[in-house]
Amino acid sequence: MAPGDAPKASEWGSLDAIASYVRSCTRCTLSESRTLAVPGEGSQFPSIMFIGEGPGFNEDQQGRPFVGRAGALLEELLALVPLRREDVYITNVVKCRPPENRDPSPDEVKACWPFLEAQIRLLQPRVIATLGRHSLMRLFPDARISDRHGTIMKWRDGIIVFPLYHPAAGLRSTRLKEALQEDFVKLPQAVIAALDSSRGASQTSGENDDSLDELDGGDDPQISLF
Ligand code: SF4
């Protein structure tokens, strides 16, 4: 596949193949100013996939998502669930840093969408937790983060979307940090909603659903849910 071709989500066989392509991608002008592209990282079988907006300075230097101060806050918030970053998958809407941390342009978001779409297809997370306005708007163009944060939304193929403020916003505002803390402790509810959604779908189709019974049963909801 030539660098400028538009790869289709169904053509990717693995996360490594996506990451390899992204690291040398030139599909948009962000490739000209990046140091390192940031494909994403984390569990290969995540219940929750976090999608931020784009890499910042530290991420661009290291080629890893959420490694600066916002990343430290994300890890602090994950511990409230409790989860560790290796329990989830973390990526961004655009995989290369916009200069001066400006918002990614619609053209850049569109150019990078096939990679994110392919990651979602391969990972099949129960819940997509969007971090920030751009991430939410990629999935729900008309949604407002101030209205929808901490609520459960249904995206295509029954995937549950749980909008969250971006951790960087939490670093700038105590009010938004408190909102992030309140929303993160509700993440298990989003996973339960996803389990209920898939149970409903399989019962409708008449499937035997013992696997879901195992997942949401037991005395320790944290272990069974994640
Ligand atoms: S932002 Fe996405 S589309 Fe643009 S160069 Fe980077 S990987 Fe390619």
C-alpha cells in the first residue's frame, strides 16, 4: 500500500501493522512537523478504549500517548476505578502532534480516521471513553462535551461511548478535575451497560450467553467487569 493511499479499516490484520504504517505515514501535513508519531498502546483485549485528541510535546518526543502531566492525571483517575493504564488501550484521534498544540483540522482528523477506525475494529472494546471535545465530536458530531460528559451514549455496532473531559482540562480547572473524578468512578456503570447491551443483542438472536453470565457475576465487580 502506497503512503498516500486510503487504507480501509477492514484491511488491517493487527495493531502492529497499523502502528508500523502510522510511524511513517504522510497522509496529512502533521507528518512534516512531528518528531514521532503516536499510534497508541495498551491492552490488546481492553474493556475500555480511551481516545484523546492528539499527542502533545512529551508524547511527540517519546512516541507514546499520555506521558506528560495530563498522562499522570489520567493514571491518577484510572486508579479511582481502579484500573492501570496497561489494563486499557489509549490512543488519539490524530496520531501526530499538531504544531503548538493547536486543534487538529477537520482534514487532519479525516486523514487519520482510518487508523482509529481500524484500531476500534481490532480491539472491539466494550466501552470507548472519549477524552475531550474533538474525540467526542469524531463519534457524535453534534454532541457537546459540557452536556454529555459522564453519560452513556450508544454508538454503532452497540459500542457504548462514555464522554469525559480531557485530563489537560482538569489540570487547568479544579472544577473540571472534580468532574473528571466524578465521571471516572462511573466508568464501571458504562461497562455494565455494554454488557447489558450485548446480552440483549445475543438473546434477541437466540445465542447461548454463558460467557456474559460469567463476566457480570461474582462478589467482586471490579474483577469480573475488567
Ligand atoms: S496525523 Fe494521522 S494521517 Fe496525519 S500524518 Fe499522522 S498518522 Fe498520518
